Amino acid sequence: MPAPVLDELLSEIREAARSVNAFARLQQVLRNSVRQPDAIANAIAGIDDDEVLLFEDETCSVWSCRYQSDVVFAPHEHCMTAHIAVYRGAELEVMYQCESAGLRHTGNKVVSAGEVLTLPPDAIHAVSAEGQSHSHAIHVYQGPLSGVTRSLFDWSTGARVEFSMDNFYAMRRQKSEMSEFS
Ligand SMILES: [Fe+2]
């Protein structure tokens, strides 16, 4: 069972996601929520697993996400708008573009506690944390994430790999081995 503070946030997210202005309303809800981040960060810290699906319907999918700074999860797409709200630590988005020659690294974005980043539906990112502590975030996707066919991308060739949580975990890399950080 999520903590009451997460239940409250979830009901605000669900209401925003089914509204006419879902994009702007979700950004507003999340920006408000990161202003006083401690209670939500503590609730995320209390969840057993690092990545947990909290809610999903046709309008939105909501995940709690903790990442560590030495591990980078493989590039993937969402095929829908994604809002990333960070409550403790900092999440690191490693951004790519898919080109005929393969994946091209286009830059890294740090999303610190108190910030919200929105990624467009065609974004491809690998994900990690910045700094010494775990990042604590809520990710809101504007649709049924488990219901769409989407891809991971092979680190070396950029070839599409079927998205599954097993593949997601199997393809992770150590940050120290990656040229994106050298
Ligand atoms: Fe992602």
C-alpha cells in the first residue's frame, strides 16, 4: 500500500491526466508537489523495490523510480509524453537520437530535487542518478505504458530490442564503462 501522501498525489495526477488540458495540468500538479519534497521522498524511500508501478489506466501510468549513480539503464523510448518529477537526489537523463548509423548521444540532463522535466513522445533516454545518493522520483506517462509496443536500443548498434523489464535490467551498464561520461 502506498503511503497516504502518495495516495493524495496519485489522485491529483489521475484527475489531471483525464482532464482536457492533461499536459499542462500534470506539469502543474508535479511542479506543486516538488516544492515540498520531503514527505513524498520519504514515501518513495519506503517502497520495497527501486521501480514500482503505482497506477495505470488509459490516461496515465505512474511509477516510483529510484536510481543509483553507478548504474545506467539502457536507452529506451516511451512512445508517449513522460513527466519526471524529482523529490530527493538527482536523476540523470542520457539523451539519444536514433539515426541510420545508430544511436547518437545528444547530451546529458540532470533533474535535481525540486525540478520537473517533460520528455516528448519521441525521446530516447538512458537513465541513472547524479551524485552520491539514490535519486527519488515519480514518473508520469501520459498513457498506458504497459499497453504499447516499445523498444530498448542496443548500446553498440542502436538496434531495437523488445522492451521488457527483464531486458531493461539485463542491458544495464556501469557508468564507469561508458564514453558518455568520459
Ligand atoms: Fe524512461
